[in-house]
Amino acid sequence: QVQLVESGGGLVQAGGSLRLSCVASGSIFSFNVMGWYRQAPGKQRELVATITSGGTTNYSDSVKGRFTISRDNAKNTVYLQMNSLKPEDTAVYYCNLRLSPALGYWGQGTQVTVSS
């Protein structure tokens, strides 16, 4: 079984920064994709950024240039550095680990609130 534990959310003023972390444990294949998604109240969950075990990254247009995803394969950890935060970034942020197109896991979510 795989577990994902997120940390680093909180309350920050607009223009500020936060860093999210997600540690994966359990039966993890050597090749996988880790990522961050977010869900704001009344909205669908959306992609923020993903990174493969080889380091290839993908970002949503709304966060490009402000957020940076990275990972430490030795620690099975993925990070999301969020800079220049905006009120519209307010959401619950979920860590995701995808082992195959049909097999993925989610963390419990961490709240990020950006005040104006």
C-alpha cells in the first residue's frame, strides 16, 4: 500500500511564498509521476504541476513562472515552491503519485489560503 503525507500549507498574504512537501511511502515503482493538484471551493480539482522520476516537468498555465516543482527520488519526496501567490491560488492542494495510467494515489490534502 502507498501512503502520501503532505505538509507546508498555511495562510499567506498575496505576493508571499509557501513550500509544500509530500513524502511517499510503500510499494513505489522506480519510474513514476508525482504531482500536485488543487481544488478550490465549488470548483473541480485541477492540475498544478507534475514531475516524472526522470525530472520532466509540466505546469498549468496559471502557475507557470511562479511555481516550481521538484523531487528527491532518494527520499520519495516531491516539493512545490509557490512564489508570488495570488488570492486565486487559494485551494486545498493534493499530492498525487501515479505508478501507471491505471494506478494512482492521493494524499489527504493541505489547505493553502492567500489573503488579499
